[in-house]
Amino acid sequence: FSVLLWLIPVLSSPMAAASVPYVKGPALRSGDYIGIAAPAGSADGIDITQATALLQAAGYQIKFPAENHKPYGYFAGTDEERARELNALFADPQVRAILCLNGGYGSARILDTLDYDLIRSHPKMVIGFSDITALHTALGEKSHMVTVYGPMVITLRPGSYSDYTWRQFTQGISSADSIGAVVLPKGKQLTSLIPGKASGRLVGGNLSMLAAAAGTPYELRGDGGILVLEDVNEPSYRIDRMLWQLWQNGLLKRVNGIVYGEFLNCTNDPGDFTVDEVLVYYAKLSGKPVIKGLPVGHGVDNMFLPLGVHAVMKGNADGTAVLHIDEPHAVQS
């Protein structure tokens, strides 16, 4: 009995958790079902018929849970309904992947009610961005499952996505191969802020959500990982405040490297530091290799970025940079 007591803190330590293998969902085949989850906001007043038609034209069937999408304030149903829906989608053997309906706000409020053992036993690709960062982080930390930072149903509507986004999405959900060198939209390139090479699991997502989770049971540990950050509509002083939070809670120290995605419409008042200046400051403060320009976030170019898989990043002294994802994000059906 005393030996078991000694083992408890060892098994619950960050190092032990980091060594737990990650589970992966299946790559999709034509005719497979994609479940539409709404862990945060609803699509009330938003026409998603063209988005669902797009998915069906690509060869997939769509499953909408019965209690999904009913507005409850700024949520798509009560916390209990949204959690029950997500647990049910994982338990449903017909559903092969889960695409989130919308972001907004709310994913963090259902984390206490998710069945992480059930989810780990039925791994599936969960795809979404922005507020869905809370879900990605919890599923990574609690279920040790690979998820995907990528588009949502409401962003697969005309004018909200590019050919690059759709190509990345359809290739990603149907492949059990590693992505390899990240392909960028035409005219875009990765650049180096702090030269160096780093490797580790890809983690992160929306900066606001990661900062909000700091100090909670669902904060991102990120030990030895490559941290991806993006945000939207935040003034530079708020970006500074949130990065300071991640510096103080140790995340920027625990990761091996940092990759900045898009910081769309993140501006500054006259005389204030720009967002780019803030990002450079924390890049230097971290002392880790840092690159920028990854097409993830709230723009029309939104790559298919698996979280929880191994990757290698390199920032070169000449200002160029590369990101290579060398682990598959799914298993063959």
C-alpha cells in the first residue's frame, strides 16, 4: 500500500503525463459521418445550409444531434445539453469525426462534465478554432487525444474561407499520413523572429482562451511542446497582458519553441506599442526559437493544424523559417 501511495504523485506529474501516448481518430472515407457539435455558440440567424451542402458534396454524411443548435443566451443550449451532446457524439460508432459548429464563447463551461475516459476510448478528430481552444486543451491534457485546429461549420460558408482552407481541410480529414513540411498559401511565408531549432508536440491555439484557462484545472501545461498562438480583435496592450500571464504561469518557459499565427485586426492606439513589437518582446523574453506567419486563426486562410502530434520548427539566421509535422494525426480506417 505504501508503494502505491508513493506512485500516485509520480503518475500525476507533468513528466509522467507527457509520456502518455496520444490516441488518434480515423481518417475519413467517402460516405463517413461527420458529427456537428456545438460546445460554444449557436448558429442562430446564420445560414449554414451551403456549408453542410459543401461537406455532403465532398462525399460525407452529416449528423446533427437532436438537441443541438438551440440558442440559450449566447450558448447553443445549456451547459448540460452541450456536454451531453459532445459525449454522445464520441460514443456514437457511426460518427467518425466531429466538426464544431461555431466558436464565440462557452467551451470552457462544459469541461467539468465531459467523460474523458469515454473520449479516450473512442478517439475522433475534433476540428475547430478560437473558443474551441478550451476543448482542444482539455482533450489533449485529460484524454491525451490528437485534435485539429481548423475551420468550423460557420467558416465554411461562401466568403469565409479560401481555396487553401478547403484544400487543407479535405486533404487533412482523409489522410492518415503525416503532413510533412507545412504548405502555405500562395505569397505567404514563415519568418524567423528568434533563430534556432526546436521539436515537440504541437499545442496551443487562441491566446485569449489559453490565458483565461491559466490557473484552472484545464490550463495548458505544454511541457516540451511547440506552442502555436493566434488571436483576433485584441488591442496590443491586451495581447501584452495575456502573454505576460503565460510568462508568469510558466507556459512560455515550459515549451521548446513558439509559432505565431495570425493576429487579425489586432491594432494599437497612437503612441502604443504595436502588436508586432509586443510579439517580438515576448519572443526574446522566452529565450526559445520563435517563428511567425503560420496561417491559423480567424482569417480566410486557415490551415489544418493537428494538435498533439510531433513537429520540428526551425528559424534560420537569414529570416526564413520552416515547420515540419512528422507524425500522422489519424489512423487508417
